Amino acid sequence: MTDDPKYALYYAQHSRLVHTLIREFGWHTLEYSDLEWAAIDTLWNCVDQFDPTKGTKFTTLLTVSIRRRLSLEYTKHKRKKNRWNTKLGQQDHSEATTTTLPSDALAAKERTASIYKLLKHLDVKSRRMIRMHYGIGRQQRHTLQQIGDYFGITKERVRQSNNRSLMRLRAAARNNEDLSI
């Protein structure tokens, strides 16, 4: 299948897109090689299915198909993990499954410190909106409408502000390697 020059050409032209979609999805707990295999398998299927006379671009078909496949792979992984945890919980009800290890608590503190360090890259209003929306350092999360009412703006404006703030936070995290969330 991969010896066909058609497949090699499509892979050469779209490998960057494939790997970008994998990295976009990469925050999940799956191995990169598993995601890569699934995405390349989907690429081959798209090459077989693609019909240029239908008016769809190949990149659109590929992007939608890969995202769907990676979501499916993640769902399968999550179900398998939940089944394993359920079986483990039924066999062993010891306190070892419910206690948090000191290393876990330390990692949580480091993660919290990293989040607060990242939030300093935002102005005060944006920082407060993000903290309210995601419940950072608070008892509860707030809806966009509640945040909008608090600041006297629409929920759509809050959503736009949050999206812009999240882009800034991602850029700050990329530029600052000592932050590991």
C-alpha cells in the first residue's frame, strides 16, 4: 500500500499537517507513536476515499478525518483505562488507592505555582476573568454570563477575552521552558 507513489506523494505533501494535528491533540495521555500511527492510517484511507469532483479539498477531508480518528483513539484509551481502574478497585479496596503520595502533592504544588506564574503575563482584568471561569484559587467556576454580569459586559465579550488570554498564556508557556504544566 505504501509502495504506491500516490501514497508517498500525499504523505510528502501532507505530513506537516498530520504532525501538526497530532501535536494539537498531544496533550492527551496517549503515546505520540500511537497517535502518529492512527493519523497516518487515516491519511491512507483519505487518499483512497478522496474524490476531487465532489468539491471538497483534500486537506479539509484529512483534517476532519484525523481529528475524528484521534478522538476515537482517545475515547478507546479512556474506556480501557476506566475498565482497568474499575477492576483494580473491585479487587483491592486498600487505602493505597485513595491516599495521595507526597510526590503527587509536590507535583500539584509545582503545577499550581506554574499556573500562577503564567497568569502574571496577563493584565488584572483578564487574569480575574480566567480565574473566575476556570475556578483557579476559588471554590467554584463561574459561567460566562456570571462573569459578564460582574464586569458589565456580554458573555460573548468574556468568551473573546478568555480566548485571547489563553492564546497569550500558551505563547508565554512556549517561550518560557522552565514552566512545565
